[in-house]
Amino acid sequence: MKLPSKLAKWLIALGLLHGAVICAGFFTPYDPGEQDRENTYQPPTHIHLVDSQGHFHIRPFFYRYLNREDFSEPPQEDTTKIIPLRFFAKGARYHLMGFIPLSLHLFCSDPGSGRIYLLGTDAYGRDQFSRILFGGQISLLTGLLGAFITLLLGASIGTTAGYYGGWRDGLLMRLAELFVALPWLYLLFALRAFLPLAVSPLEAFLLVVVVVGTVGWARPARLIRGIVLSAKERDFVRAARGFGASNTYLLRRHILPETAGVLLTQAAILIPQFVLAEMTLSFLGLGVPEPLASWGNLLANLQQYSVLVSYWWMYLPALAIVPFFVGYLGLASALQEHANPHKIEVGVTGDTV
Amino acid sequence: MNALLEIQDLEVAYRSTAGRECGALAGVSFEVYPGEILGVLGESGSGKSTLAAALLRLLPPNGKFRKGTVRFEGQDLLRARQRELQKVRGGRIGLIFQEPSMALHPTIRTGEQISSVIAAHQALDRRALREKTLQVLAKVFSADANRIAESYPHQLSGGQRQRVLLAQAIACSPALIIADEPTASLDPSTQQDILELLRTLRDQLHCAMILITHNPAILAGLADRILVLYAGKVAEIGPASEVFGSPQHPYTRALLKCLPPPLTENLRPRKSKLTVIPGESPNLQQLANGCRFEPRCTDRMDVCTTSEPAETSLSRHHAVSCFRYGG
């Protein structure tokens, strides 16, 4: 089947963005946990083609920043030593996609010559650029898994309510109303307060995924229920029941395919929302903890006043989500247009957590 | 001979959104014998389609059985468990719905739609299923069964779609086929083809048929017996030759008079209007006392306005619900 060009464009854009995050090890020069205590809160490194004597270099290079005594002064570059950039060079070892051991990097400098920090460093001298790309893995995984859990719950609950009707419908839909009405953020604080203060990063990650995933099922469940309600009364469904089709067959072949469009659109709307939810939680210290990086806990540094006013590059993780958000919302509108070609506008509303 | 299907005093009502009930079938009783074609004749709103759906418990959610039994091959379908019912549907009773364009799934190939009927009743592997599907299709299409199996419903003509529905109905060699207006949306020559096919299939499969229609012309020469339904009640039931040859119920008589004369006699300038039955079929939510046909009847008597007539046998197989015959 040929995809319409608009849908294909958004899919390709999202594919590239995700590819960069999935292959973070290749695109970043350093390990996200590696500390450089000599160079804490370094501003982003400038890349030059022309040196201080005015000579042009084909290979891009950079200068090291001089260590400052006084942090109120602007940083000075050490122009005595040119450090050339190396492309497709060997550097720190990493595992591509978590299992392919590699040490090839898109760019880095020669070991021992000075380190390149495209987006500056944090309080421990860790490379922000590496941390943002690696943090994206956690944040996006939360979004994807959360949306998957939500849609799985929403689709099964909505289908049960719509298809079987009766008391099941009543019970499940009242439950959905309850879930929509609950103040989730505060409930989450309470829940987190009950749990031990220090949980392992993996446990914390799973907790965030499960919480984010179970909170949002009510909206998709109600949407799916509506579709199933109208789908099960169609003439061909009645006809199929008339030749002895079982409920399993009807659900699998007639009912669920009709919900596919809404499920996909919902997924495209929910994923960025859940990424944002993870960022909120981690920012507040309820989500993924250090030393793991996530977009939320990278921003948590901004809670210190001195960071907030002195180091502008610490805001950069907030920008990371923007292209993903735009990509997913564009995908959602393209999907909706694909499903209902006569309805062009898309209203993306609703908030989670 | 033992009846294949026995319907006793079947009453079905629909509940409106306002909560009011509207009786669609009000005590219908009749039998269907193995191998016969029973034609059910009635105008819009007489309960024809409700009857078809009720026999297999396929009423819409607001439809409700008030009382009665539907006994098929010794089994009470109205009280059968869901699983038993699924075996009967499609397996022992084939159902052909009214609209061939609506009764087929638009995005599933017709071959799969037929094989899913077979798969619902027989455990066959893929190849056997495919073979059986083509065999069934070959019974309703003289050629091209392969191409039809690969087509989607929108690629077929109305007549072809009707044949696919027929194939679904006969896929498991049922003992009874219920066809609800099988020719309503077809042009006259395709209509004749489908009716001819129905007769052939009945002869090949030795199954009984309930043929539901509003058009007496379709039943002539095809049905063995005729049941005339009026406002949810049986007006007259009897052998086709007797019902069409000497209709007894005033409604049957009026209905047959409404048939247009053959085209060849009608080529002169149309001076004469077509005959119609005066009035409208009754509002089933506000039934008056008395015979349901009384307001439109040309033969009415005093008793007709006060009580409803019961079924009276005229001969062994012919019965009428009218006070003219004792009631």
C-alpha cells in the first residue's frame, strides 16, 4: 500500500529523530556518565575553521576553555593549542542499541588533547550533549511503553464495555469517569511518599512507566467504546452473527480493525504527552533518578538558583522535546486526515498527569 | 410428515427510546416442512423481517421476545444456549439478509467471507477450506468462482453479491434457508436468475426455504405454500395454488388485486389507475380493538370492530383468520 506523502513525511522525520536517540552512542562523543571534574559548568565549545592567526583549516577544530578563577567573568579560549575534530573515530566504548559493542563515534577529539562539549557540561563536568541524547532513550521509552500500556488497557476495557454492554458497560464507564476525575499529580505524590525514598533507577523507571501508563486509559477507552458500539450494529456484523460467527471471530475480524485508526491517532497524541509526564515527574524528583539521564532530571538542575541565572546551556534539555512533540502531533493530524479525508482540522486537546 | 420448524404463538415487541413497547409480531404460529418453500407475503411493517431475525434470535438490542416457542429439529431456539445457537446459525439454518451491499464486509475478500462460515462450523485445514469454498461458489456461479473468491464486494455487481450471500447461506448444507427479500434490490432479469437459482439449490440440497417478500409475483410458481402476514398476525396460510387461486382473506384478495396487469395488456393509453388498498397499515403502538384489517376491509361486519378473529381451518392445510369463516 502506498502511504500518502504527508503521512510518509512525518514518519520519516520521526524515524530520523528516533534513530538519533536510539543510536545515541554513535552520535555522541562521550559516555553520559563520564565526569570531568576539571571542567564543571563549561559553556558550549565553539567550533572554528579559522584560527587566531587567521589561517584557514579544512578540518574543523576547537579550543579548550581556560579554567576560570572567577566564574563571573566570561570564559576565555586557550588559543595556543588547536584541537582538531576527528570524524568516525574511535573513542569511548558503548553498546549500540544496548547490545552491539562498538567504539566508533560520529565525531570526537584525540584522547588527551581536550574534550569537546557541544552543549556544555553540568556540575560534574558531564557532557550535556551526550546526556541529552542518552536521556532521550529513557524519556521516549517511557512515552512509548506508557502509551502502549494505556492503549492496551483502553482498548480492552473499551471493547469489553462496548461489545458486551449491560452491567459491564455501566461498571467500566463509571470507573472511567472516576479515573478522568482524579487529580493524578497529587495522587502520585502520595503514592511516591509511601514508597521507600531510595529505589533503584530501574525500579523508579518501571514505576514511572506503570503509573503514567495506567493513569490515562479512560479517555481512549471511551473513544474505543463508541466505535465498538456502532461497529457491532453494522449489517455485516449482524449477518456474520447470523451464520454462526463466534464473538472471538467478530471481535478479531470485524470490530477491532475498525478501532485501528483511532488507536494509531491516539498513540501519536499520547506518546509526547507521556514524555512530558515523565519530564514533570523527574523534574520534581519523583521519576527517573541520577545517575541515569532523562530529559526530566536534566532539567532538575535548574531548581538551583545559581544554575538558573548563570548557566544558560542548562536550559537546552527543554528544547530536546520540541522536535519530537511537533513530529508526533504532525503525525497525529496526518493519521487523522488519512482516516477521515473529509475532516481536515485536528483538535489535539487533553492533558495527562 | 414431521415439521422441520414449528413456530408457536410467537410474540415480539420493540421498545422505543421513550420506553413504549410496540408489538411487531402478535402471536404467529406456523410450520415449515422439510424440502418445501414457504413464501411469506406482507407489506412494509407487517413483521416480515422481524420474523426472519426472530427465528435466529438476531433481533436488534431493543427487540424482545414476549412469548412463544421456535422449535427447530426438536430444539427450542428461543431457549437454547448461545453456543448451541451458534451451531444452528449458518450450520443448520442459512440466513440471507435483505441488502446484499450491506451484508458483506467491505474490506474482506468474498472467498474469506464464505470460508469463515465454513470454518465456524467445521474444523478444516486451509487447503480443504479453500477447496470447499470454491466448491460452494461454483454452485452459485456457473463460471469464474476463482475470480469471485479473490474479489472484494465493491468489485461485484448486485446480482453477484446476492449470489455470494447465497453461497454463505448454503455453505454448510443447511436444512433450512431463510431469505429476507432476496431480490428486492435487483433488476428484473437478475431477479429471475436468483429465483431460478433458489429453486435449483432447493432441489440439489433438499433443504426447506422461507422466502420473505412483499411481491406476490415472486412467489407464484416458486413457493409451495404461502403465508400472508398482516400487522404482525397471520391473515391466511395455505398451499400456493389455493391462496393465489382462490384467496379467502379479504386482505389477500385486496393484495392480489393490487398487482399491475401484465405489460402486454397495458400498452394502450393508461385510462385505468392501479388498484390500491385504501388506508394504511395500522400503527402498532396504538392498536384499536377488533380485527387489525378492519379499518381497510371492504367486507367488514359488526363483530370485526370489537374482537380479533382466531385462525379457522378451511381445509387440512388452508387456514384463515377472518370472521367471515367463523373466526
